[in-house]
Amino acid sequence: MAPGQPRARRQRRAITTIVRASFTLIVLLCIYYALREPVAVIVDQLRQDADSPKPRLSDSGLGAGNATGAPGLQQTTGVVQAGGALPPKTITQAAATANAAQSVAVNDQPDRSQSETKAVEKTSTGCLPTKWTGKVDDYKLTKDAVACAVDEHGVVMVTWANWHYYDFVSNWIYHLRAAGVKHFLVGSMDDKLLEALASDGVETFSMASGLTTGDFGWGSATFHKMGREKIGLISTFTQMGFSILVSDVDTVWMKNPLPYMAQYPEADCLTSSDHTVATARDGGLEHYPEAGSAANIGIMLFRPSAADFAKKWLEDIMADDKLWDQNAFNQLMLQGVKFMPKRDDRLFFGWDAKYKFGILPVSRFCSGHTFFVQRMPTKLGLEPYVAHATFQFGGTPGKRNRFREALLWDDPPEYFDGHFVAFTANVPEEMIKAAVPPDNPEYKWTQQESVPQFTLIHHQYRQIRSAWAIAQTFNRTLVLPEIWTGNDRYWGPLMAGRLPGSDVDLPFIAPADHFLDMESMLRDLPESEFGPMLPHGAYRESSFLRNKRLPRSVNESRVTIAICIPGKMDPDVTCADGSAPAVEMKGKVYLNAGLSDKQLGTALQPFLERRILMFDTMLDAFGGFTADDGTVDTRFGASKTGLAFQKRLVQYAGMFCCLNNQHPGHIFYDFFFDVPHTDRFQKVWDNPTWEVTMGP
């Protein structure tokens, strides 16, 4: 044996022993850490179960009063009760969320989210019925009902509404399901909506709020009461131990947001914003305080770790009837705010630096301005999660129309049935460019300098006026055109034609509510004075003919109508003068300019079975209504039909807002700017030359 060999063997055996021992230790440590959290949860649950009796499902419900004063909501982590003693706290928590190990910046604040943001264990009983049972008590909000609806991270999406918003709720649900979202609940504020949704197979719970079944009306007392119901829901869900992604009903979800929320496990609250510029273009949270506009509480994620914040928020608004819920939230959030610029996740600390907040990206969780006006997702190449119908000017009809324009509304088949009038708008490029103000934030408008904007809109108004008159003549529904503008619209002074601080490109195709009074267009006015309202709600949105739901039998049943321009017509075609039925030639029907309602009726009589009368222009397409004496009322004031039409249409005009350093700074557009008339405010215009006039 060579010298040194026994020593070498001993060294090799020692190394082998150390390696085996190390491996065994590593395995034991892995087992320990894998079991430690579930064991802790189970032990904690057993301890709670031993100390606290279970809540009785028979005691659960949604009542009319609570300890904090919120109407219809009583807070407890077990159930939401209708009066009486609160059941003991029994929160069930399972393993940590799948994203708990996501890398985030280290900070000096206590980290509550890792222990409090747990996936809530689902139960197999106590779920809300997905059919109408005939008993309101079957639809009480309980912890078991919520546990049936949450995802694997204990999050559930929630909206709420009354019967007036049934179509909004249905649209909200339709698009959530289309995006693959299964974890949602709907609060029904009246029994009529409750029955309808349950019959539709929707998981809905009774809120029994006692509020109106009509339109809440922005800013009204009912509107503010509705907001308190929402905050009561947030407080209730978080006190139960669940995370809630609350969403106003005037939203449309295009992509499942729950995986996005799971990327921010440390956030106690994530909120949408009224900011109109993207401070982050990578799809992540906005940079704060750069995105320092007001948080918009229409879309918010609250985790159980923020339950005390939600409770404080609710207490504040219940103590002051005049305090707007959104203002109250922003005041609390910014109280003792602490910014953490080195955090990779862009969270910051609010409410005395106790809670972590984040601002959802305005390019993906879009306001009405970033989505419908700026079209920010398209501009930045990002996929939007949601569009919220804010920053609009047409009330509930305006919100509905915006979604329809964007092809984001779930209309029934009968909406696409009927007979229609449509046309190709004539909008000269030079007229559009002239309406755009100088790109200078310091530019101050005067009334005279705003004239090109009114020239542009009135040029389009004149065409819409003719189209509406033709639609009335044939008892058809008008398909609105796209409307070009050189300026945005706001509730205050514009800066260089833009909403202050926004990034909108001028000019652009604007939502219809920028220029049309969508509420007046659906208002029930006496026909004896205002003439007939057009069928099917008077109009269809500008994208109607592009909607894939429009049946081929309707879309292909059309006739194209050309208006003859002297000196510019094909010598081989004959232009009908309205004395006899027209004949289709070369795929079109050719009509003389300026035909009256009677002449149009005669000329187009062979084509009235066609579903769509498609005019290639509306310039000079309508000459006027026929008076009782047979004359043609070219100015909409010399015949009974023309005068009634004028009285109705003047109500449909929208307004421009607003000029700088002017009070009032708004100016109303006018459908009859070019003829003598009485406008919607009873001002008489004897001179057909319309003038820019402030107010009223």
C-alpha cells in the first residue's frame, strides 16, 4: 500500500458523509417550510372554531339598518344581517396567494399583505341561487355566498344597480363572461331587478336599499345615497375577509382583470383615476405623484388588509350628507401620504402611511376620455381591460351611445330590425383644419376666434337636419354620421382646444354627446307641438352599419341614392324630379337636389321595401316640408309640419364648452343657424346670419 492511501480514503468517506447529511437537512427544511403555512392556518382556524360559535345561515340577510348608519348594510365578517346581534367573527383563510412571492422593492413599512391577502376557502353550500325561487330571503348576502363566488385569491368582482339600469347590468355581465370572468356578483337594489337577474341565471344578492327604481341622476341626493351603498359593500366584503374588485355598472370589461390585480399582492387598494395622461406606458401602475389627478372610485380593488380604511371612509360619508364619496376617498388616501419612488411596483403609502395604494394605468383601465376621446390604448399599443363611461355629456343615454359607438353594447336582435336612413357626411378637410386652435397652452380664445369651430359643426348639423327630416318623412330611424371636431369638450375652459392636462390629438371624430343632447333626443315631447318622434328611439349610433350583429338581410337590403349636381353628372343617367317614381341606374337612384318631402315620397316609392336608404350626400338632399296650400316650406317655419320639426330638433343641439376668461364660457350650437327661427331658449333669430353668443 502506498504511503498516504488510508488518509485519502478517510477524507473521501468524510466528504461523502457531509454531502449526505447536507442533502438530508435540505430535504427536511423544504418539508418544514412547505408545511409551516398550511399548518399555521389550520391551527389558527381550529383555535377560532373552538373559541367562536358558527354563524347561522338562518340569521343572515341584508337589512335596512346597521351600526354605522349605512342604509341596508350591517357589517360583520360572518354574514350581513337584518338587525339583531352580530354573529361572532369566523374568518376562514387558506394558503397564501400564488403571487405572494413576487419580487417587490424592500421598504421600511410593515408588510401586512403577505399574511392578510389569502385565498379564501370556498364552500360547497350557501351559494346564491342562479334561478328565481320567488323568495327574496333566498338572495341574502352571506359569507358562504361570497365564498362561492371568489377566485383562488379570494377576490370577487362586484357591481350593483337598480331596475332602471337593467340593460347596463346585462351588458356588464355579457362582456365579463365574454372575457372569461366567472367570479362576480351583482347587488340588486330593488326586487324587480333581483327577480330579473336571478331568472337570467346571475348570482345576485338583495340590497333592499329602498332607493328609486329610476335614473339616479349624477349629483342628485339619490346619486349620493347610491354611492354610500357602494362603500357599504366594500366595507362589508373586506370585513368578511374577502377582496372586492368593485366596478360601477357603466363600465365594460374587455379583458379579465383578476390576473392583473394578482400581480400586486402587497397593494391594499388599487384605484382607477381621472388622470388624462399616461405616466406609465408599459401597462404597469401609474407613477405617483406624477399621476396626481383625483382617484376615480368607479373601479377599485380593496383587500381585507384595508378593511379599517374602508370602515373609516364609510363613517366619514355617513356623518356628512353633503360629502361626496369620491372626495372623501381622496382626502383620506392623501392624508399623511408617503411616496416611495424606489418601489418597482409603483405603490405608495396613504392614510398616515399605513396602507399601500396604487393607481391603475389610465391606458388600460380607461376613463371616458382616455378610451372614447383619446383612444389611448390604440395609440400606445396596449390591450385595454375596461372602459368607464365618464367624461361624457349625455346622461345615461350618452353613456349607452358611447358603448354602442365602440361596438361594446349587447343589444337584442330587435334593435337591428327596422328601416333606416343613412348617409355619407361631407366634411371638407380645410374646414376641419381651420377649426383647430393654435397648439399653444397660453392661447386665449375670443368669441370671434371660435367661429371656425361652429362653422365646422353647423356644416355637419345641416346635413343631419336634412337626414332627420327625410327619416321623419319615411317614418324611418336615422343612422347618425361620425362627427368631426377641431376641439375637445369640457366643463371648464379648454387649453388650446384640449381638456387641460390631456393628450388628445386634434382634430378627431368625437362621441355624439359632444354635440347632441342625447337626453332630449329620447325625451317624450307632445307630438301636437313637436311633431312625431322617430321610431326605435329616434336614431342609431354612427357604427351601426359596421356592427356584426346587423343581419345580412338588413345590411344588404339597401338602395344608394345620389343627389345630382348640375354640370357634374354622368350624361347617361336621369335625375328624378319627384313627379314620378325614380329608376335605379348603374346601381344608384339619382335625384334632383332640393326635393320636398312629397317629391321624395314619389321618387323613392319603388324602393321603400329596402331596409336602408343610403344617401351619398345630404347636401341639398331635402328641400322642405309641404305646407297645406301646396307650397314648400324651405325654412322649416311656414308649415305646420316644418314648425313642429323645428321645435323638436332645436332641443337636440349640444353645446361648446368653454372659452377662456368668459362667464358663461359655453355656447350652444344651433341646428337652424341658417334660417329665421326660435332657438331652444326662446331667443328669436330674425336674421338668418347666426352669431356666436355666450350662454344662456
